[in-house]
Amino acid sequence: MEDLNHLVTLFEEHSNPANALPMQKYMKNHFPFLGIKTPLRRQLTRNFYNETGILKKDLNLELVTQLWKKDEREYQYAAQDYLVRSIKKVNSSHLTFIEELITTKSWWDTVDVLSPHIVGNIAKVTPSMIEETIEGWAFGEHLWLTRSSILFQLKYKEETNENILYKYIKANATSKEFFIQKAIGWALREYSKTNPDSVRQFINETPLQKLSVREGSKYI
């Protein structure tokens, strides 16, 4: 793939082993890194877009797939950035593909981009996807899909469907999993910026883990 090779060349030319080790350590050694810090990576990605014109072409899911298969974490970040930049081309037919990304090489740094940005946009444009697919995530047993179901409305503000938000939170309120407790708190905290009274009442009336309450109550 010409586009893939172009990006790989750009990234490899700017790899920095001295940066790679602490970056890998920050991610609990789950993934190797090239050592390209975020500002430079974003600049290189912009250069890639300008040099290839890829954002003006049809959505290239094969590029995303190949980037996701590569070992170094910067390639997954580049894939996400490309999807976010191509958001108008991503639709409900791609949700299964996005689900595969969420459940592959999973960690908060990918899930927390894919959920509110990509899944959130798909659900906003095609709300039927919530009941058809995302609800299954909320009541399922896959950690990162469950987290995604709680976070997909994170950017909705006044468009948040609080019945769905609260339903999915209640379904996972007793979870002992840190990343679920944290997601609940984050979702509540974000929604409290729009509807503090509702969130305050929900927290008061719902048995939640202490971490979720602490995080969710920060602005109320």
C-alpha cells in the first residue's frame, strides 16, 4: 500500500528510542513505541495528509486495518486520527469495523477516542444503532465495549439521552473494574456541566462505587 508505506517512512524517520521507553512505560508496557511525541506525531500526520491527499479520497479502511496491525502504538494513533478527520465518511455500516478496533489492542488511549468521537457520531446520525448494537455492549461482558457504551455520549452535551446514559450506568454500577468505575464518573462529570441537577439527583439516588461518585461529583 503506497499510503501505508508513505506514513511508515515518515514515522520511522522520526523515531526516537530515548522517548520510546518512557512512553511504553506510561502505557504499562502494553505496547512498544517509536518514541514520537504527540506534537510531532500530529505534525507528521498532517504532512501525510497533505502529501497524499488521502482525506479527499474515499474512506480507506484497509489503511486503518494495516495501521492497527502494526506493533508500535503511534500507528494506532494515526489510524484514529484518520478516522476522526474522515468522520463524515464513517456511518452505521462501519460500526462492526469500529467494534473490532475497540476490542483489538484495547487500552484506554484508543477506546477513549473511538467511543465518544467515532461511535458517538455514528449513534447521533443513526440512533437505531444504540438499541441494535451499543445496548448489547452495555449489558455484555467485554470491558472495553462496556466502557464505550458509557462514554459514547460524552460529547453530546444537551443532546445527551440521559435515560440511556443512566440505564447503562445502572447496569454497571456495582462493577469492581477500575475502567468501568472511572468511565461512569467521567460520563457523569461531563453531563453535569449541562445538567447538574439531574446528575446530582442520580448520584444521590443510585448506589455507585466511591470512585464513580468522586469523579462524577467534581463540578456539582
